[in-house]
Amino acid sequence: MLVELPRVPSTKEKALALNLDLTIYGSFAEIGAGQETAANFFKVGGASGTIAKTMSAYDMQFSDAIYGKTKRYVYEERLIQMLDHEIELLKERLFNRADATKFFAFANTVEMLNYHKTNQGHGWLGLRFQLQPNGPTNDCVIHVLLHDNDAGLQQDAVGILGVNLLYGCTHIADPVAMMESLVDNLAAGRLEIDFFRIKGPDFSKVDNRLMALKLVKKGLTRATMFDADGTVLQAQEALYKKSLLILRGRFRPVTYVTMDMLQSGLEAFKKEDNVDENNIVQVSELTLHNLTDGEEISDSDFLARVDILGSLGQKVLISDYQEYFMLANYISHITKGKTGIILGVANLEKLFQESFYEHLTGGILESFGTLFKRNIQLYVYPSYRAGTHEIYGYSQLQLPDHLNLLYQYLQGNKKITGLKPIHPEHLDIISDDVLHMIKNGIKGWEQLVPEKVSEAIKTKHLFNYQPKE
């Protein structure tokens, strides 16, 4: 028996439904190149039921005069200034409607594709809104990357996205469903939402770290990130002109080996040319593959790993870039600074397995051309050979003869560098063994992880930890 799925309302239907709901009323402020959201409400008729004011301070001096000075215009800070200004004007000038009206202020600041098509279209959209008359205000803020190869199509996409944002926040109670609805009536690939944050008294139970995970899991973006304290970040702004050091891993849990990889990698990275140690950002990256490990992603397991990384001061990047060359391609678009990627020697071996690149026209050379472009360098951490205490590092890597010259070239040009363990006595720590010990109450795991990690696991009962009676 076929189950009929609920039909997604069209953009016109959403705009008209909002226009006909006389309890929802507010302002639209659109600066930069995005002028399309309010237009959708005018086109369907009945806009007087929704729109108190529309405006566009396109000139920078006018914009500064209204919202205050800012260093950058397509920027979250400017968006928040706009929302602050517009919601206060509504409350001040329409106080006589407050008992019967749910006010909102919609704002966006957008950069469209330029005439020469040399830039990345992107923008910030936000809504400050009430769910009840005289109720508290909530904020929903998103950042979008625009992929249409035409400025007019990008404008159209922003207009649809803006309608979806207002409709979703006012008509959909579940935050995840609200987030998914943002791409209603937009063909796959037209845009990417790489930042989503909803907060306010009516959404106090929402964990925006989980919302960030779901952005990637549901295909709304390929990668997103947040700070050590759980604050969701827009990667390009957080890493703007920074030197970036990345460690990819499962982090189940973080052990002394993990810390040694980070420490030895950082010491090596600081010595590189064009790296200011005061401008380095360290990021721990989790891929969907490493999160699932063949199973459905558990929210509690995900948060356990993130809590531990946060306790160690690490920013977290979540991506579905399973291949290193895809990660490198992403990084090259969000920062022009030097980038170091820390990986174990076993993962270096996998990089040279040509079967992984059969889907690429240029095979392994195409992938390496992407991986090592610009300022990207690999730092290889050694391990013990299986069943021994013999160090196995990047210089002992054994490859097929036809790949040796390629490997020598990458070494000679310092694209691949070996790391020397600061604490080689930790090399025999295996994270899977530590996880088994934690889950099964086996003594001694505390000596294999940093004290902060041990405290977090015990305090928050992470990884199914159960204290002994």
C-alpha cells in the first residue's frame, strides 16, 4: 500500500498563508544584493496583512547611518544590528497592536555573483520573532552559500529561502523539520546552508550542536563547525585569514595518543614559514563515516565526543568529506592561510591505495593535485608495528614501485612530513581498547586518557560509563 506523503506548500502558498494570518506582522530589511524576499509577499496579494515596512539601505553610508558602523557588511554582526534595530522600531511604533500581534523582523545581507563570476555568492538571513503576542522574541539565523551560476537565479533562491524561513519559524514547531523546510521548492544543488542557529525562550531545549550535525546528516551542507563552548560557527568567518591545524579522528575517546598527536603536530606547525603561532586555529574533525562506524548516528554518542573535545579547548568540524582530498578542497575555499593536517601512518598508507580513486578521471594524481594544492601539508604520526614495539613512521612506508617516486617528490617538497612522538610510551594505547574498558567497567582506563577526559566521562556518564557500586 502506497502512503501519500504530505505535499510541500509552494512559495506562493506560503507567502499567501502568512499574508492572510493577521496575527503575524513585521518588517523586512534587505541590504546588499538580496532584495527578493519581501517581493514574494507583494506578488501574491494581501501583503498589508503581513508587512509593516520594507527597506533596503543599499548604500554603505546610509546603512551605517541606520544600523551603526561595521567593518564588514555581509557578516553576521551586521545582520544582528539590523534585527536589533528593526524589532525595536516595531515595538515602539506599533505598541497599540502588541496585545493581538506576533511581531517579527526579517533581515538579510547578501553578496551575489558578480558580473565577472569571480566570487562566491553567499549571505546571512535572520528572523527575530514572537510565537505569542507580548511574548519573548526568538532568533533564527542562517548562512547560505549560493551555487547558481547566474545572479538572477541566486536572487530568486534567496527570495524563496527567505519565505521558507519566515513560514518555518511561525508554522513549524519542530526545529529539525523547520530547518529541513528551508530548502522547500529549491532544486538540489542551488544552495547550501552551512550555519543554523535558533535560540530564545521558546527554544531553550534546542542543542545547536545537534542542529549543526543534522545540517550535514540531512545534506543541507557538506561541513559545519562549532567552538569549544558549543557555539555554532560559520567556518569561513571563524577561520578567516587563519593558519589551520586539523586532526581527523573518531575520538572515542580522546586518549594520551590523541593529545600527543596534537602536541607534536602543533610544535612542527609553528616552525613552518608563513605561520604565526598566535594566529593558529586547532580543529578536531569528525566525518559522518567516523561518527557512524557502520551504525546509525547516536545523538548521545556524538555529544559525548564533542563534550570531551570541548573540555580540551578544541573547535569541532563535522563533515561528510570522507576523502582527504575533498577535505583539502573545502579548506582551500575557507582560508588562504597555511593548513596542516595530522594523520596516522596507517591513514597515509590508505592515501596511496589507488583503488580509492577509480571514480576520478585522473585517478590518484587528480586526488593528490587537489590534496596538495596551495598551502596544505600532511604531518604523519607513527605507530608501533603490529605485535611489536618497533616504531613504524612515514619514512618506513612501503609502497608499490610505481608510486615510490611520487612519494619521494612529496617528501622532498615538504608536502609530507613525519612527526616525532613527544611521549612514545603512549603509542601502544588503542582507543577501541579504552572504549571497551569504559563500557565494561574494566579498571585502568583512567590512566590512558587525560585527566579532563576522565573527569568528563565520569561526571557526564559518557560512553555508557557506570560507576562501581
